[in-house]
Amino acid sequence: MVWGKPRDDGPTWPRGDEDSTQAPQTLREGRGPRGALEVAGRVESLWLGCGAPDVQTGGATSGALAVRGWTTSFLGVGVVGYVQRDDTAPLEDPDRRDPWRVLARTPVSFN
């Protein structure tokens, strides 16, 4: 969490400063604005055919970076980007070894 309270276990909605009587302070003052901001990253690697005679050697390495923001008690926004590097191009598209995608979301809480 960049700012806001960390999420508890389970499907909870993170919150920022719950005291609505005080004006939000800046990050420089040690606290962020109301709401919450979460940044997450992930890297994975898959190796195939390591000593198995019937499996073609190869694999893929992939990574993801996500930024999620909870702006109010019921609305959030999120953007995540994925990139992958295949050791061997797929048969269907032999020129493509570096697929990537970006996904934007707007979660809504009905609690």
C-alpha cells in the first residue's frame, strides 16, 4: 500500500483516513489523501522439457504491474499491464514471442 490502510484477509475494501472532519494531508506530511492506493508486481518463469524426452524444451517468462486505487467507500479504479517472453514462438504465430496486454477496471462495492 502506498497510502491507506492495508487490506485485511478476505474481500475487504481498503480505506484511507476515516476521520472526515480533518482535511487530507499530503504524502510529504506523512499521510496520503483519503482513499487508498496499492501497487503490486509479479514475475513468473516456466521451464518445460527439463530432462523429459517427450516434452519440447522451452518455456516463458512473464511479468505484471498493477496499480489499484480506492477513491471512495464504494468506487475504485485499477490498471494492470502484462508482458510475456516466450522461449519458442507459438506454431500459430511464429513471429510473435513478446505478447503484452493492458487491462483497466472500475470496481464497485455494494456493501
